[in-house]
Amino acid sequence: MAETAETLLTVENITLRFGGVKALTDVSFDIRKGEIRAIIGPNGAGKSSMLNCINGFYHPQEGRITYKGQTRKQMRPYEAASQGIARTFQNIALFRGMSVLDNVMTGRVLKMNSSLFEQAFFFGRARSEEIAHRAKAEEVIDFLEINAIRKTPVGRLPYGLQKRVELARALAAEPDLLLLDEPMAGMNVEEKEDMSRFILNVNAEFGTTIALIEHDMGVVMDLSDRVVVLNYGEKLADGTPDEVRSDQAVIDAYLGASH
Amino acid sequence: MLYREAGDFKTSYAKDQALIPIRQDRVMLYICIAIALALPFVANDYFLGSIAIPVLIMVIAAIGLNLLLGFCGQISLGSGAFMAAGAYMAYKCATAFPWIPMPVSIILAGIATALIGLAFGLPAVRIKGFYLAVATLAAQFFLLWLFTHVPWFVNYTMSGVPTPPPATVLGVYVTGADAPNWAKYLFVLAFCAGLTWIAYNLVRSRIGRTWMAIRDMDIAAELIGIRPLWTKLTAFAISSFYCGIAGALWSFCFINTVEPTAFDINRSFQILFMVIIGGLGSILGSYFGAIFITLFPILLNSAPAWFGLEIPGNIITNLEFMIFGAMIVFFLIAEPNGLARLWQLGKEKLRLWPFPH
């Protein structure tokens, strides 16, 4: 899938500091259109910080981010979302008081443009949009096989399903770039298999580019086209799963160094 | 309930998204509307003027605060002041432009209050929770101070508490001393019904979802592309719009004076209690809360007489406060999600009845 060499996103020399703590130091890599790109590294390596820089939640002090050909010093959350970057969170960040369906519909919020007046009286675009976007939301719900729980409040769902609903909410935005922050953390083997299947299907069917943080090496090696390894905020290695797996620095730092 | 959803299948998203998807619920609504419309013919003047009208007006205010607190998660202790703003704005509008029909004046007052609410909602962009509550207290004190100390707001009336001008709708007086209670009741009912419908529309549309997203997880909402600033400010504006209309109606159709004491901090707390006891994030709950908080003191007041007990008035008043306070505390411990949650639980139980599962 990564054969189209077109680059979707490039981060160059990103440095992010929180006071005296350097979360990221001079990190550069690129994400090609249509690929599944894994970001791995030990705890505290700066993986989530990297995602937060990409979608504009953190603002790196140095470096540049080029997305869809536009170079910026930093992204802004609204800008990132409206340009097609969606994400899920390491600790589930669903809207707990809302139903599954409402969560998914909220993912489409940027695609709705009815005015306040139309919404207040529920006529015109407000009415037609609700129906059209409901159909789109149902497609995603169907795709992720969460039909049976669509009207359940999210807070009542088990952990594995919540993770899936979060993916649904991100997918509902029809993103070009999907950032998944540990989509399989805390799942059992079957749930991991399901989630892996969904990720591969999203990539294959919608052509969505995916950047993925994951700790399960088996999953990373199986799913991803290319892997970037971070350690203490610095880039350690970058390449195909096989290259990364045989890289001595990576082995020492992370994969199989004996302690 | 005496019915079940089974068999009521939907064949289109439009039908599934209808405001009231279950047919029997719709019938219930029609019955409620019919009762509300028939009330002037059967109820006595005291009931209409002293119970029905204030309850309906407080429902509007409670829905307003519920949109802000229950749906958008932004606390406000300034609802009373926003009601005052609505009352004074409606008074200014009705006296400065007497040719504007009264309903339009009241809506204009609501819009003016929305703008005031927008200004006082600005702190919400930076602060949350208790700090925001304290910031909105500023609105409460500042606005009331403004209305008492700037004579322009009362058209330089000597007493400082002017009477709203009488006005007619379809040839019948709805405001002023001559207005019959049934006309005032229907006038208030129309506002209450319309604003309830609008509130339901708002919370099921995009804007309602963005409010709830900000309430539940503001960081995730922002990364989805929801602008927190805009979302919180619309919630403040629309909430103030509701409070403003409630305040205008309170002055024009209930107490028949425009005075600041009707809208002091106690009023703000009263509305807050209505929302909390009725149920945060439930529009039906606002009805329950407003009815409960308004009627319960009246009930406590008249209950001893029913049992033939002769208790002096001052003791009754104090007992009323004590029992009322105890009820609120008990209630918040027993069911923090309010009367709306109790209603929902009851419905769920009755669906299965007589089986336990």
C-alpha cells in the first residue's frame, strides 16, 4: 500500500520542551499517503507528544510540519481537524454522557453547516443534514460492527467496545490521516485481533493513512508498512519492520536488550 | 408505562430521529397540551395566577440554565441577573417603542440579554468550575447594581419600580394590571411551549452535540474541530436568552412591577436548585424541577391546615425552610441525577413489570 511514494506529512527537526524537560529532540520523519506508519518506543519516549504535535495540541518550539504540501511551524487543533486529521486517545476520551450514535455524529461536526436559526427550528439544512449525516454515521457503525449498541450511553460500555467507538468517532470525520494512540492497550487477544482487522480494513477500503502508536510488537510488525522508533525523545531508527527489528540500537534500547 | 416500544419499527432515519419516536409518547404529549389549553376553563383564578404562571415562567428559566449547565457544563450563578436584564430590557423596549407588539418586545429583550450573557460568558473561555461560578456572580451583583443605580433603565421613575405598560395580543390584555389571568397564562404558555420545542431541537442538532462534547471531554472535542470559545459562548448566549425572556414574563405577566429584588441571588440559586433537582441535561427535568421547587413550599404551607393542625404562621415559615432544605439534601444523596433520572428508572421498571428482569 505504501508504494505510492507521495508524502502526506513530514515532520522536520521537531523539538518540544516542557520547561526544562525535553520531550522531543530534533525528530524528523515522514508519513506517505496510504501507508500504516507505526511509532514505537519505550514509555516516555515521546510518542504521544509526537501525535499531539501533529494535530496541534502541543506546539513544538522548533521544527516544521508539512501537511498536504503546506509547511507550518505548528498546527492548530481546529486547522488539523478541518484538514482531515483525526485521532483516538491512549486513555479513552469519549463523550461519556452521550450515546454511541451521538458520539459518532459528533465526529462529523465539521461537515455540518446549518445555521443556528435552522437548528433551533429544525428546518431546512438542519433537518436534511441530520438525515444525511445519520446515514454516513450508520455506515461507520456498520463497518465497525457496533450496530447493537448505537443508542447505549458510552459510559455503560465495556472497555474494548469503548475503544471501538472511539475509532468510529474518528472515522466518522472521513479523515485523510488517522492518528491512533495505543488502540489496543489493555485488550485481550480476540479484541486485539478484531481491532487489527478494523485497522487493516480502514486502510484498505478507505485508503486512510494511519499513524499508529502501539506497544504490542507482534501487532506493530504485522500491521505497519514502516516503523519509526523513538527513545528518550530522539529518533533511534526508521524503516520497514524487518529493518527495525534487526537494528542493533533498537534491540538494545527496546526490543530485546537484557536487563 | 402501559405500553412497549416493541412493534413500533422505523423504516427511515427521519422517523427514527423524530422528536418523539414512540407513538404512545406522542399521544401523551397531545393529552398534556390539551390539558394545558383546557386549564383556564377549569382552574380557578388563584391557581392560574399564583401557581401556573410562575411555574411556567420558572420552567423557561430552568431550561435556560440547564442548556448551559446540564448540556454545556458551564456553571452560572447569574441567572437571576439575566432575568432582571430581560425584565428591564423588555420594559425599555415596550416604553420606548410602544408600537412594537408585546411578544416581539419580549423576544427583543431576550436577544439583548443574550448579548449581555455573551459578555459575561467570556471568562468561561479561560476558567472552569468553581472559578467560573464566582466570575458569574459578578454578573449577578453588577447587573442588579446597574439597574438600581442608573435611572435611565426605569425611565427616571421616581419610585424606581415602574409598572410594565399594558399591552394587548389579539385584542386581549396580556400585561398590565387589567390583564385577566387566563390571558396572561396563555401568553406565558405559548412562550414556554415554543421555547421548550426550540430547546429540544437545539440539543438534538449539531450545536447540542458540540455543547455535550465540550461538557464531557473538552480536549477531545477541540481535537475533533469543535471551537471551545464559540461553543461556550453560544451556550451562554442562548441560556441568557431563555433567562431574559423568563425575566421579562416574570415582571410583565406575574409580579406586574419591574424591580430588582425579584431577581436577587436567591433567584439564581432557586433556578440552580431546579436544574439540579430536576436533572442535569434533561429538558423534561427542568419541568419537574420548576414544578417541585415552586409548588413544594406552597404545599408545605397549606399541609398543616388539611390535617386540622393550627400552627402559627411564623413557625410554618421556619418549618418550611427546614423541611425544604432537608428534602434537597436527602434528594441529592438519594438520586444525584435528579427527578428526570427517577422518571427514566420508573419507566424502565414499568417496561419489564411484572417481571424483575
